[in-house]
Amino acid sequence: QKEVEQNSGPLSVPEGAIASLNCTYSDRVSQSFFWYRQYSGKSPELIMSIYSNGDKEDGRFTAQLNKASQYVSLLIRDSQPSDSATYLCAVKNSGYSTLTFGKGTMLLVSP
Amino acid sequence: DAGVIQSPRHEVTEMGQEVTLRCKPISGHNSLFWYRQTMMRGLELLIYFNNNVPIDDSGMPEDRFSAKMPNASFSTLKIQPSEPRDSAVYFCASSRPDRVYGYTFGSGTRLTVV
């Protein structure tokens, strides 16, 4: 059974700090990885995708992928209170265009 | 683009009643997904359509759940009869087959079965 694991949190960081969110997955052949942000009462929205080992940067966000360790992470630099949300790690299933989601990590950024 | 449109936004129904949730995907997206989200289980895939054809319905909980996609711009998820344990937020999402993009989710339907 394909699994995506995340710490539920909450992860609390002060404004301006770096928030580090982690995710592990069980399907060794997975090739596509996504981070979604979900504000309370809202729908998930895509913020990052990563397909190759290494780092991918987009503004204050950096996604990191290590396929050998089956590990994906999201770094948020200069964290803002508006970043407070639940962050969902998602792994695209091989064969189908479906995603398996982790249960998410709640991030709280305090002013 | 209007995004993925779901209706209704909220639904409260009594146990045993039939519930129908509706979804209009983004034009040009050929994949459509129904997910259910609860605190305990997170986001669970219920069914996946590609080009209006159901491809994977292994996540549909039981025969009380059914989904249709009669054309590229409309899908329904029906629960008959509904039970209190079906209470959840139901999301519809659509996507292109391009590997660069993930899903675009609708705003969801919050279903409460009393």
C-alpha cells in the first residue's frame, strides 16, 4: 500500500525564520512530487512541484528531493504569519495520474 | 478561467437520504478526481476519470457511492443512502496530463449527515 508520511505538527516558528517541512514516501518508483498549501476551511493549492533529485527554488520556497532516501522536503525562508497553513505532501502514483497525499503538517508562524 | 466549480458548498442531510455532489472541471483538463477529506484519514482518492471514463474507482467506499461523468464538463458523486460516517469535505479536482502541473481543486462540498 502506497503511503506518504508527514509529521502532523503543529510546527511553530517565529516570523522571519526558516520553516522546514518533511515527507517520506513508500513507493520507490514514484517520479513526481508536489507540495500543496491548505488554509483552514479552504481547498488545497499547488505551490511547488519537483521531479529530479536536488533542490528547486521558487521565491521563498525550496523543495528538496532525495529519491534514494524516498524523502521530500519543503523549506520556507523568511516565514510570514500568512504562511500559517497546513502543508500537504503529494506523490504521483506510477501508471495513473493520481496523487497520494500525506495528512499534512500544520505550520504556525508567530509575529 | 473560472477554476473547478463545485456545488453545493454545504449540504446537511438526514441519514438515509440521497446526496448528489456536482463538479465542473476546468475546460481543457481531461482528468477529473473526487477526493474526500476528514481529520482522521486526510485526503483520500475516491475515483479518477480520464477522458470521461472511470479509470480507478478502488477508493469508493462501498456500493452506496457512485460517480458519473457524462461529458467533459460535468461530473456527479452520489451517495445513496447517506450515513453519518460519510460526513466530510468532498473535493473535485481536475488536471492536464502534462507532468508539470498538479491538480487544481474546487472549493469543496462540506457534507454533514445527521
